[in-house]
Amino acid sequence: MSFANLSRIGRDKPLRLLLIQAGDAESMTWAGLVQPLRLCARALGPGALQFDIVTPAQAAVQSGNWQIALLVADEGQPPLPPELCRAVIERCRAAPFWGGVGAGVLWLADAGVMDGVRIALPWALYADAEARAERAILTPHLFDIDGPHLTCCGGAASIDFSLTLIEAVFGADVQAQLKEALCVDRVRGKEERQRVALQARFGVLQPKLSEAVTLMEANIEEPLSTDDIANLVGLSRRQLERLFKQYLGSLPSRYYLELRLKKSRQLLLDTHYSIVQVGLMCGFSSGSHFSTAFGALFGNTPREERQRKLMPPA
């Protein structure tokens, strides 16, 4: 399941969101999430989008039919009392799509409801994750979706997350209008990484894994083989594959390919290099291979990605 599945709930009128505010209303995490939604509701007019903002205590006793429910909290916020946390989580899980933003992601993981789920946990909270949270697959992404689960690391990424939800539900034209109103030039995708997340998560506990990813990032234009990377970090190929599977939920070759494709997407959006140049800069000697791999990951071709950049807002 992907963000594309959210488009189906956009047919509901009004689309109802439950936002459980457990943190500071003045924080970047909260403001970045809510402000685009407020502008969206205003742009669409009455009856299209309704979001209810409640405290955890209010959420525990309220009932309603929400399509999306999110628990939002800030780093450093003390966790909710266990009984209240359980009630809030049950309220969230009643929605077709649910999850957390910021520290809310950690609380959900610690409660055990994210076991086996890919989650975007704020990198600063990796050290606070209890053993139970380790059952989740901690990705270094800005935000993520896995089945009905929505997670975002918070901070400035909340803006990207909120605008991506809006595009998925209401379309690119609505998102373009809001980007202009918010003076946002580019919305970062869910696959983009928290810059220090990998080091914070694995730098001490899994230095070989961190070293392998650093090698990949330093060798985008001329990719190394999996065997080369394993030799350079002092592991066997099988040991390296086991580390990637356990901690990143992917094989080294697949992770490396996605890393190169994400870099190519960034270059297509942020530079004026030709599509052929971008492919070569990201280790693709064949234009057809580049286009096929790009389409498999992002759902459109490099040319379509470049045209989307050049398309004026609706």
C-alpha cells in the first residue's frame, strides 16, 4: 500500500482527520503539519476537509469516524501514562490510516503496535527506543507509509508530510496552490533521509553497516559491487546482506540502487543537467536501464519527473 491509496478516502465528504496534540502548539512539528491542512480546508471550501484537534485526554473519550488519525508530540515530551496511551492508540487505530508524528512515533512503537512496520522515527529519539520498539523497522526517512501506518520524524519534515498527504488525497493542483501560498519551492519525498539518522542509529552499534552505506553514498557515479563493499568493510557478502536485511529491510544491492535513484531524482528536480547526464552521474550507463529502474521506484519516467518540475502551478 502506498500514498496512492489515500486518494480513495478523498471521495468522502467531508474528509475527517483526527489530530491528537500531545506536544507544544508552537513547535515546528505541530505548525508544519497543521498549517498546510488549514490552508487546504480554506482553499477547498466548506464540506471538503474537516480536522478535529484534541488533547490525548479528549481523544480517549471521544468517538467519531475519522479517515486519518495522528498522534503528534515533540522530542523531549514525557510519554503519556500507560492507560491513557492505550486509549489514545485504540482511537487512532480505528481510522483506516493512522500513525504518529515526532515523538508520537516512538510512543506507538514502544506500545508494540508498530511491530514489523517501517517507521520514520526522529533520529534524536533512536537512543530512547526501548527493546519493544526494536521490533519495528526503523527507516532513516523523513516520513514513511507501510500499509495503514503513517509516520513522520517531525520538525521541518512535517510540512513535506502534510503537503504529500494533501497531494495524495486532493491532487497535485491543490498541492501546487498551497506550495505557492506557503512559499515552498519543493516538497521532499518520503524516501529522502534524515541527514544524521543512519549515523545516530547505527554508528556505534553497527559500525560496519554505517561504513557500508557511507561507501555507497561516496560512490554514486561509479557504483561498487556488493562483494567490493563487503571486502572494504571486512565482512563476507552473506554477513553484509544479513545486516542490511535485519536493520534496513533490504538487500545491499537494492538499497544501493534506491540510493542512486533518489540522488538522480534530486538532480532532476534541483539542477539543469540533462537526463542523460543525470543518469551517468548516478551510475547508469544505459538510458533505458535508468528509465526502467526510475519508473519502477517512483512510478514515472525521468522525463516526466523533469516535466513536472517545469510545469507551472495550476
